[in-house]
Amino acid sequence: MKHVCRQARKRALLIGCMLLAIAGACAPARARILIPMDLTQSDHLRAYGMAYAALDRGENVEWLLNYRGGSFLLEDTREGRRALVLAGVRGEETGASDEAIIYQEIDTQNMEVVLLEKAPRIAVYAPPFGDEPWDDAVVLALDYAEIPYDLIYDVEVQSGRLAHYDWLHLHHEDFSGQHGKFYAGFRHADWYKKRQGRLEQAAQQAGFARVWQHKHATAARIKEYVARGGFLFAMCSGTDTFDIARAAGDGDIVDTVDDGTPVNPRAQTLLDFSRHLAFENLHPEMHPYVYEFSNIDMSDYSRLRGAAADFFVLFEFSAKEDPVPTMLTQCHVNMINGFMGQTTSYNRETLKKSSLVLGEVPGTQEIKYIHGNFGKGSWVFYGGHDPEDYEHRPGDPPTRPEPHKNSPSYRLNLNNLLSPAAQKKERKT
């Protein structure tokens, strides 16, 4: 009986060594782990976490653009196998012959290999208060994927701390200084009054008489960060209000109810579009009772369609010639469900010619996802607030990311954070 039990244990061990789920040392010497990112993947979001963790351990990761949804090829390590099992991420063991087949397909198709060598240092620009009446889609995805980041705000930006980071995300923010255009609907709410008071105090402590001056100065420092080589990713109002703030510069476009002084009557004529990243020909909406920042946003069109008919499509790029936009659009689908925000989508007529469209609403003037370069760095703007809550409003419960672990839209968020680590890999032929 003992002999039979020993034989059974041996068979179990041999079978276990063949399975990726067992963190053993039975893999062939040249084996690596493929993390597929197509429809076979059990948890797309945590797959990014696995790639990031491998980089953080000092390992190299290959990102196979357009191959099975933008898969990752990782070194086969005991720690990596164990992490995959704990995270519930699907992985496939590959040997030399498997990789030869993969590379051959990549060479002959619209695919490419980029090498990821270093875990990007990530910062999220968000208020330190911790009691905002809304969540942030990128923070939700980062937390769920267990990707580390630092929270920074105006103090850190003004002090030059951005130089320590490779990638910056702008949390739901109003850089125009109009307190989110929430005056009409929420001026009596405790959270609104508390938030306004905190921002006014922070501006005064930083040496600014008005909140809008503080925010405009912050936007200027962030633009300098991009010019020096930083990667900027923003969503919702963090996108158009950033360019509005840069265009306005030292001009007052804020109504009396927000800062105690009237709008500069020449505000529109004083706008300088050369200071923008993405937009031009914009007209700021300065009336405090109008829940809109400018003519850039096209939220009303999404509202007319409704959730059931709202979607956008991703553009396809040449992976070999345009690896960066290909990285940014990696997904297991090319049609994405739409979602609203204070800034839902962008009017094509307001885009600079240098702004590259990554995703659009077909047959309309609505652009959802854009990218561009500035100086040594680059930026990506993504319209909408929460991809998995169609019309997220202040005070709504936070979104739980667990039911959305395969969210295509959350994937677009996480594509962006790996871009600073990527470079095209040269392979021997």
C-alpha cells in the first residue's frame, strides 16, 4: 500500500510540473510564460499587474503587439508562476519551438515585439483629502491590478517632484479653476463648500490670490514635465480643462461666484492656442450656471444616444511603423462601450492637426481617445469618467473593479502606463 501511495504521489508530482498553476521548477530551461490578452484571458487587468511586477523584480518583459490581443511574454520564474496562480491570471508555458512559431507569425503579420525593461514610476495627481464624492477609473484599475503609485497634488507639482516620475495621471480635475462647474447643482452641498474652502486655502498658502491662478500654474508645470520627457494620461475634465487653463494663462475666465471677481471681458480674445497640447479654436463656457467647460466637449450627443447605443471604435495602426499608438490601442476587442463624464468626447473641429485620433464614434464628429507628442514626452487624453458606470454622478457608490476584470476600457487605461518602459526589440534573423 505504501508503494502504491508513493507511485501515486510521483504521478501527481509529474502532472503538477506540467501545469502552470504549480510553482515548481520542472519547466524546460528555455521556457517562458506567455500571458495571453485575447478572449482566453481570465483576468486582463491583473495581467498588467503581472507584467509590472516582473519589471519591478528586474526581469525583462516582451509585449507582443497585436499578437492575441497584445500578449506578454515573461521569464519563467518560481516567483512569477506563484504570482499568476494567486492573481488568477491565465498563463501558458512556451518553449523555444513555441516562441519560434510566435515570432514567425509576428514577422509576417501586423504585429511587433517591444521590450519592457523598467517598471515606470507612477504618480496620480489627486486631492489629498480622501473624501471626494466620486471615484477615478485609473486609480480603481491600478489598485485592482496591484500596481503601485504615489498620490501628488499641487504642492508636489509646484515643488518639482514630478521629475521623480515617468508617468502621470490626472485625476478628475478642473484646471480652469471653476470648481468643476458644480456651482449650479451643488453649491449648498457640504462636500462642495468643504472642497472649495480647501482649494482656496491651498492657493493662498502657495502664494496665489485665486484658485484659478493656482491651477493654471500647476498646468504650466505639468506641461513642462511633458516637455522634459514625461508621459501624461488624463481623463474626463482633466483633459479639456488642462488646455483651457494653458490657453487662458494669466487671464481671468472665472465668474464672480467662484473667485469674487468678474470675468475679464477680453478673456476670449486673450486666449493663446499655441500653449495647448491637444486643442485649438476653443470657446470657454464662463457662465457658472452652465454645466460645461467649452465647445470641446460633446456630452450632449452621448446623452441623446443613451447607453444602449453608445460605443466607439479603436483605430488600427501599423505595429511595425507606429508601435506607440498600437500599444495604446491594444485590446481584445476593437469596439468599446461608451461612457459619459463632465467631458465625454471631443469635437473633431477643435483638435489640433498634431493630435492623433486613437478612437472615435463612427459617423460623427465625436472623438473619444487621442494622443500626441510634445517636446521629449507625450500625452494621451481619454474622454469620459468611469467606463463601467455609464453616467457616474457625484455621490454615486464607487465602482467595484472585480466584476470588470476583463473591461476593454480599463485595459486602455493600463496600456498607457507601460508605454514609458517600451522600446522596439531588434531580433536576430
